Amino acid sequence: QVTLVESGGGLVQPGGSLRLSCAASGIIFSAYVVGWYRQAPGKQRELVAAITRDGSLNYADSVKGRFTISRDNAKNTVNLQMNNLKPEDTAVYYCKAALGFREQWGQGTQVTVSS
């Protein structure tokens, strides 16, 4: 059974930091492209950051310079370090693992940026 479990969300003030983690099981993690998406109320789900098998990175323009994605294939985890958070970063953040036409999603973790 394939599972992706996110953790690390919460409430933070503007300018603060959070670190999200996603632990995968049931897949050959190192073969997958993994990434983070987010969905704010009333908006479509959007890509935040992704990292390929060989470590190539892709970031949404809105988070470049503030967020950093990384993966640890030995631990089957993908992390998202989020710095200088803004109220517009408030959303449910989802982890995704993709290989060809196959994709798996986590259940999501809430990030709220508010004073």
C-alpha cells in the first residue's frame, strides 16, 4: 500500500518559517519525481516546488528565494523549508509523488500565516 504522510504545518506569523516533511512508503521513492502543491480556499491547486530523481528543481515564481525543497532517498522523505512566509502562502499543502502516469498524493497539511 502506497502512503504519503505530510507533517509540519501550523500557524505562523508573517516573516516566520516552517518546515514541511513528507514520508513515503510502498514505492521505490528514488525513482519518483516528488513535489509540494498547495490549495487555498476558492483557488485551484498549484505547484509550489518539485524535485526530480536527479535533483533538478522547479519552483513557483511566488516562492523563489523563500522556499527550498529537498529529498532524502535513504529516508524516503521530501521536505519543504519555507522562510519569510506571507499571508498569501496560507493554504493546505500536499505532497505528491509521480512516476510516468502514476501519481500518489498525501492527505495535506494546513499552513496558516497570520498575525
